[in-house]
Amino acid sequence: MREYQTPEHEEQTTRRLFLKKLTTSAAGLSLALMTPKISRAQAQEVVRVWGEPGPYGAVAVEAMNTWAKEQAPHLRFEIETIPWDNVYPKLMTDIAAGRPPSCVSVESPIAFQLMAEGLLEPLDDVVERIGRNRMIPATKWEYWGQWKGHQYVIPAHHQSELLVVRQDVIDKLGLSNPGTWTWNDLLEAAKAIKENTDLYGITFALGRNLATEYYLTGLLHSAGARMFDVQNDFQVVFDSEASVETFDFVRRLHPYMPPGAVGYSFLDVVDAMVTGRSGMVFYWGRVFGRAAEENPAVFANLEAYQHAAHPKTGRRHNWNDFQGFLIPARNNPHVKAVKEALVYFSSSTSWYIRYIHSLVPNISPVYQDIVENPQLLDHPFFKTKERTINEYYVEALKHASNSGNELLQGINPLAGICHGRTILSQAIQQVIIDGRSPEEAVKWCHQQLESVRREHVRLIL
């Protein structure tokens, strides 16, 4: 560029050299115009966070970015939403391919195989910094993810699937208090609604998907059935009278469901209630938020209750996700940063309450200081659905269970594998669609569970 520094020098430049330089300069200018400027945001390194559909994951990531702005400005956390029915295969394929996210928010049973495989970062140091004694009394750290003495999942919330009813319909038909029902009462209520109104009696998912796996698990546990005995070398114990009874109960409920229920997944059940097509559903608290936004008349009459009790055992088990954050250990350059961000989010009263408020009453708080904070009550649902919120936040924990910790009697790393193969949902479809007897379907299911145990026995023994 020195030859252009003065006019005198420019006059000495030959025409050919001038044109050559002009062409070169024009090309350079053109390239500069075509090349976008790199902003500070683009220069930041992205920290990938996986979360299921829902606003709460975005709130947590926003909190993480608040931490990063002050402590690690070269990083930017980004949420990637994974559909519920794709969580297990997505985790398995991406981690096996060596391209894991840096942080995952997921229901704990899906994470238990990863713990046993040694694919997750131990988080005992994070537990100590968050506060080991902060948990509400009805819970334990191990419910979220503990294996061989180490914690691998940091609690985000707990969320239970309960019996949600149209209270106006229940009252109009003169039905008794749903909180006192047994399975027999639930069956009679579904029949009464179907025969005396323009609504289906009850709706829950019966498709080949994760939703059906969860619904069946709660019913099976209420009857006293289990898949594996974690206290006895994880022996398969599914082929039982309790399992047969559960499959037969679902068979008897099916005539009062929408015809499409055999293909339903999570949000199909929400739609059945929010659009005013069903008198009862099994669902998490999300249905209340959707109804409040889309059908206020339905919302005004929605109430949640603990599940109907099994006539013999008296149990009312629900599926509780025990949702938490985990950190893949391999090929993850951001382990330290994610730990710091999780400590920041979990320790911040304002962020954590904002997280809980993002979907009331679907996600329930797990820290006692948050439960006791008056700001928690600032959400408008506490004025209209206080009884129902108490059912989700408090009462549900008395009946909590899931496939990864059956009857809260021990962690089972085989749970996610079973869900990935949709074993329970295939078994119940044999009864509902193929007309096989509950006994036959239970025996088939037992054999499939035996196969899972044989193939993965190294994880548990």
C-alpha cells in the first residue's frame, strides 16, 4: 500500500500497474463486502444443552447464560429440544458417536444406564456446593441418580402424573370424591361419563411410545407388580398375578377411551382434555397450563387427584419423573463450566422460582428453602388451583415411583433400555389391538425383560 501514500507517487505509477492494483483492490473490497463481520456472539463457543419440550429448560439455560456473561463471556449456552419419544435413542446414538451435548435435562430413569456405563461425570462436588441438606424431606438425592456411592444427576424438579378430572362432569353425574376411588370406582366413573355425556370417559396413551410405558408402570406398581428385583441380582419378576390384573384392568378401561388412544402419546392426551373431548385423563400438570391458555372454561373445572387405589394393595402409585441435570463425561470440553452454571442456577432463589413458575403445576420444587419462600406463591394458579397444586407438589411424593426406582426400593440401570425398546407398550398393545389374553402378553413381556437382563448383566452385577 506504500505506493498510494502521496499523489506524487501515484503519478509515477504506470497504467498497467495502476489497473492491476485497481483490480486487486476491487476484488479485495468485494471480498470484504461479501464476508460477514464476526460479531462477539458468533465468536462465542456454544455449550449445547439438551432438554425436553417445555419452557423450563429455556429458563435454566437463560440462567446459565447470566452466569456465563459474568464468569465465562466466551461461552454461550444453547437449548436443543428433544421430543420425549426420542430422548433415549438420541442420547444413545449421539453419545456413542462421540458427539454428546455438554449438559442434559432429562427424567432420571433414562439416565440410569448412562451412570452404570460410566458415561457421566460424577457430581458429588456440585451437591456439596448446592447444599446436601436443602432437599425437601420426602425426597432423597438418590432418586435422581446415584450409583455405587456417587451422585450423577442434579435435581431440577419432580413431576408426577396424576388423575385429572372435569370436576363439573363428576359433580353433575353425582359421582363420589375421586380422591377416595379404587380401580373399580374409576372404571365405573369412566363408564358413566361415556354413557351419559358426549365425552369419552377416560384418556391415556396406549401407543407404542414412552408415554404408554410411564402410564403402565404406575398402574403396575399400584397392583404390586415389578419388572426387576434389585435386591436379588435384578432378577426379572414381571410374570405375576399383579401384572396380569393390571393388563386386564387396562383392557376393561379401553372401551371408554377415544378410538385413537392405541396410537396416543403425551400431547394427544393433553389435547383430549383441553379440547373438551374427555372427562378424565392421566397426566402431569402441563394440562392445566394448556387449558388456561386455550380453553378457560375447561380450565375452570379441572382438578387433579391421586390415582385410584388398587382394591387389594391400597396403593395409588404415580409415575414421578425426578427430572434432573446430568453431564456427559467423554468428549465434553465444558464439564467445569456446566458445573459452575448448575451451581449458580440451583443456588439462585429468583432463577429457581422463575423456573418453577414457567409451568405450574407441572414441575414441583425440590429444595425446602424454595418451598418456604413466599415468592413461590406469586403465580396466579395458587389463587385458582391451590388444592391441585398441593396434590402435585406434596401429596404425590407419598405415592411416587418409576421404572428406574421401582417403589423407591433401589436404582435400576436397565429401565432406560426397556423404554428404548418400548417393551411394556408393545405388550399392552397385544391385548388391546391383537386380542391376546393378558396372561399371554405378560409372559411375552417377561421374556423380553429377561433378554434385556442377559444382554446387559455386566451393568448390574
